[in-house]
Amino acid sequence: MTEPLTPEVRDLLTAIRDALDVPISHWHTEDEQARARILDARAAAARITVEGILESGHHIAHSTAYLAGRTAETPITYTVWQPLADSGEQA
């Protein structure tokens, strides 16, 4: 049986999920490139956060705040893919 997550760990996992939740872009090259840049930056911040906790003993709450801040600095700025409402085709 697994132990329940502490609120601190739950917050960290939520911040990691939020950082990596980068929606699919519309099919324009500029949108795809923007998505790749955002995902790269957010994935790097998540990796740095986890590495800091595991390797350097960084405090989880401070690391969570760092990651949330880095995620906020890289908002979704491209056109997000949306399916067409009635036809089932992609926009």
C-alpha cells in the first residue's frame, strides 16, 4: 500500500504537470516552433527543479515556487489546435 502524498509533494507534482502541459499547436510552422520553444524551456525548468531537490537538497516548497514562476514566464503564445465543432476534422 502506498503512503498518501504530503501537500508539499502534491503541490510539486502539480507544478510539474502544469509546466509540461503544453497543448498541441495549430499547423502553422511559427506555431509549432513557438510550442517547441515553450516546451523546451518548461521541461528544462522542471528538470532543474527536480535535480535541485534530489541532488542538492533544495527545499520542496521553494522549488515548487521556482517552477511555477518559470512556467508563468513562458505562457502559451501560439494558436492552439482546435477540432472543428461539427465535422470532427481539425481546424
